[in-house]
Amino acid sequence: PSTRVSRFDRSTTMTRTSFKYVYIPADASCAMEELTMEIPEGKEMECLLDTLKEHFRSSSGTVGSSAEQKAIFKKQLEEQSGKVIDDSLMDIASRMQMVQPVALLPGGKATDWEHINLYVDDRGISKGLPRNDRACGLANECGAPTDIVGDAFIARILDDDDRFERHDFTLAEVSSGAPWVKRAFELNIKKKQNVGDVQEQLRAMGAVNSAADSLNLQDALPEPTDPALLGAVDHDMKHMYAWSQEGEDVVVTAQVPAETSKADVRCDIKRQSMHLEVATLPEGSRVVVDGALELCFEVTTDECSWSILKNKDGTKRIEVTLTKGKEMRWPCFTRNKSAPETK
């Protein structure tokens, strides 16, 4: 029988000092460029994002005054969150420059944990930046149509439970005939078909209104009425994690000490359970999520992932993203002793 060979060899340790990525200017008259970035020691994860933040911070669009940009940005945030954003929060958000990743090739077991992402300015719309037709075309070829404005960048990473590595993405790969594009299209279409199957079932039960015709079902989906889920949320218990959901994703976060590394974390994700344990937390509090507790519903394990992120105060947080087996609203995270949802 044939053996599948991963394009990433985990059996050897190789120190990468640089990687290639591609720049797609919004101005179609400007040629796309293949760029090389040196990796500062200990900063393989953040080096690209820090560079792109500076690039996007300097970009300007057709919306003139900062007040106009702020008003548009506020409207975006309120539409995305469904909440009213007060002035103090807007002041903080306005000072932040963020990079928005757009997943072209979604990483998971099916891709040997290879991810290919497009990175854009999250303030592009409020700045009035022009549409990036080439980036939009590439996203469409990947089965992930997105309205992209402003300059865009493409990069490749390997990110699994054990490693985060930046790998080369070359200009020659920006082609509709590239193997990774075909694979991305297959995976993205398959994901949409799964969502479509759920839509059809819910429509047949009369549980979804016309708003469920879009792929973003989050607000249209009813909460399940399984009696076993009543009382699952424990508001009095001190929980070591917070969780939220959007569309097909459930995101779990846990605050951990600054010295925490991946070696200190045990994160086991199964179809209907998740065990998260952190060695750097105080004794007695190291089990953040108990694997003995059953998740609200099943997850697709090969599409789930976790990472360690830095907070502004120097501490860190663990972020676990679970992909729902079926896209419907979870009324709780675990079927008993669940933390309330952060909304």
C-alpha cells in the first residue's frame, strides 16, 4: 500500500532564518512582488504581523478625515458584534492597527497542518481603500470568495499542537493552476456543502427563517431544546476559561502565566470532549477544562486547533478553536458545570 508523505518533515529540527511571502498591491498597475523576511530570534510567530501592521498603518484611502474613518469603523464593529460601542472603547479600537487573516487553504489533518493565509488591513473599508481585484480573484479560485480592499499579502505557515513554523510562499504559486489552490477549493467547497446540508435539514423542520439562506447561520439558528442541556451552565462556579461562538467555531480562552510554553500545555480534543491542562497554573487549578465533561455537541477534531498568544501586559492566553460538527448554536460549552458564554 502507498504511504502518504507529508511535505513537512517533523523528524528533523531545522532552524529557519528567513521565509518568502507575496505582496499583492491593490493598484493593479503595480506588479506583485515576492518578498523575503528575516526571522528575528524568538519572534517567528509575530514578525510578519508586526511588519504588516506598519505597512497598513501608513496606508490611506479615499475617506478623508479621521472622524469619518472612525464613524465608519464604529459602524463596522457594531454590525459585527451586534452591540453598541461606546466612545471609550472606540478610542482604544481606533488606536489599534490590526491585521485580518483570510484563510485560503484551511489548515488541519487533511493538509498536514499547512495553512495558507491572505493578510489584509482590518480598517480597509473605513479608510475607503480600493478593491483588490487580484486578491479577490485568488480567494474566489480557492472557494473562499471575499471582498478584499487595500493591499494584501500571502504567506504559508505550519501550525499544529507542537510547532509553529513559517515556510516559503513564492510568486510562482500565485496561479489558479497551483496544486494548493485546487486543494483549497476542494476543502472550502466541502465545508460549505456541510453547512448547506444543515440548512436544508433545519428548513425542513421549519426551524429557520429566510435569513438562514446565507452561510452565516449564527443569528438565525434556534437554540436546541434538548432537556439534558437545561441547567448545564453553572453561574456560581469559578471557571478557569471563557468561551464564545460565531458561526461554525467555538473559541475557548484561558489566561496563563507569561512563562507558559507549548510544552506546559496538554490539550486533547476528541469528538465530544476536550481536556485542557496547564502546568504553569497553581496546583489545584491546572485542569482548565476537564476531559471527563461532555461537550455540548460533537466537534470535527481534524479542524480544531490551539495556540498560545501574548497579552499586552506580558502574560499569555491559550486560545482553542473548535469546529462544530453541525453548525447550530450551543446553549452551553459542556453538558454540565459549563461556564456561561461570553457575548
